[in-house]
Amino acid sequence: MEAIYLIGFMGSGKTTVSRELARRLNVAVYDTDEEIIKMKGKSINEIFAADGEAKFRLLESDVLRSIPSNDAVIATGGGIVGLEENRLYLKNKVNVVYLHAELENILERLKDDDSRPLLRKDKLQSAEVLYSKRLPLYRGAAGIEIGTSGKPITRIVDDIIQRMKK
């Protein structure tokens, strides 16, 4: 089976969905953020603080290409679509799923989360700007879009599996 790549805004459920989807399909699961943390021995916040976002995005690109592209589910970081080379890489993959959540749902999920370096200052305004900027990038890179707002994980996974069969 070709790998399934999950893309979407921070807080859309990529990590949680990837774990359940991989369990159901009996394949490996990878998370690009977790792979970067393992590789660098630092948190995402520490990498952003020490090296900046541009350096982090290059690490993210390297990790994306290093993950096996068969028999796996891959949760990507929310900003992976920011670099054109990553969008092109994903566009050439068969199974790219955009997990779409409404901004209100995302803000509710992230309200107590301080681990998101791009939402440090004014969460609401920063989130609105990023969300608007990235929405067309996610849609352009994905072959499948699945809504996640208000749905339990099992239903989201069922939806992905059903859409993959078509």
C-alpha cells in the first residue's frame, strides 16, 4: 500500500487520526514533527527559538522525504505546505488527505496549548491569517478532503478508508 499522508492546519487532528488509521490498516505511523524532535533532540519550540522557522521548514522537508512511502500513515506538520517543493512532492503522491476543521473548532482545541510557536502572540489573529493563507495550499496538495469538525476519530478514519476505496 502506498503511504497515506495527512495534511491540515494545526489542531485538525492529524496526529490522533494517523495513529488510529495506521492501527486499523496495520501499518507504521510517522509524524514529521515527532521525527524532527527525535532527530534534533529538541522540542519544536526550541528549534524555532534557536534556529528560526526557515531552518525548521528545511528540516521538515528533509524528514518528509526520508519517511518510507509504503505501508505507512504519515501525519505532517501544519506548515508543511508552506514550501512549494513540499506541495509538489505531496501532489505527486496518490494518498494525500486534507483534514479540514473549521477555525472555530481549531481555536477551541488549541486554547490551552502553548506548544505552537506560530500562535504565541495573539492567537486569534495569528490563527486567522495562517488559516486563510494555508487553506488553498492544503486543498491544492490533497486528493481527498475530510471534514473533522464535530466528528469522533473513528468516524474520520472510517471516512478516509471509504474515500480511499473510490
